[in-house]
Amino acid sequence: MKKEVLASGKYLSLVKRDGYEMVERINCTGVVVIIPVTDDGQIIFVEQFRPPIQMKSIELPAGLVSDTESAQGESMVDAAMRELEEETGFRAARFEEIGVWPTTSGMS
């Protein structure tokens, strides 16, 4: 597959591969989404301002998996633990992976 970089920023690159335009993440190996469930069964959400939509959004805690944390990069669980605490102030007693899939298969 021939790849042409059309534009590049701090976190994303716009590329064309075999005539199809898409984005690629820079400096990360993945994305984690956490579904934090409290002891009494409540799910914790976060509210964040999102510049692309110019408003606040209610969402699950999430974030990028860094490829610069160490020589081999950050693990998915380490990223999930870090993002959960950064975004909610909570720490989890355990993590359970429920799936792996593309976040936006038509764009990235």
C-alpha cells in the first residue's frame, strides 16, 4: 500500500493510502476506554469540553496509550489506570478487558 502524508500535527496525521484519506495517531499505540463501575453498581462518567463540537460532552473516561512512557511503551492496563485517575480521581481495584476493536474504522 502506497502511503502519502497530506498533513501532520502534534497528535494526528492525515494520510492517503491507495486513494483513501484517513487519520493516523502519532506517538501512541492505542486508545483505552474505561467503564468504571462502583461497588454499588454505578457507572462513572466524565464531563469534558470538546473544541470540535464547541460544547461539553458526557463520556466514559478514555485516553491515549503512550508509546514514550518507556522503551517498550505503556501497557493498555497502565494507560487505563492512569486515565481513570487523571479524569475521575478514582483508582480501580481491578481491571478487566472486555474487548479490542477500532474506534473509528472508517477514519483511522
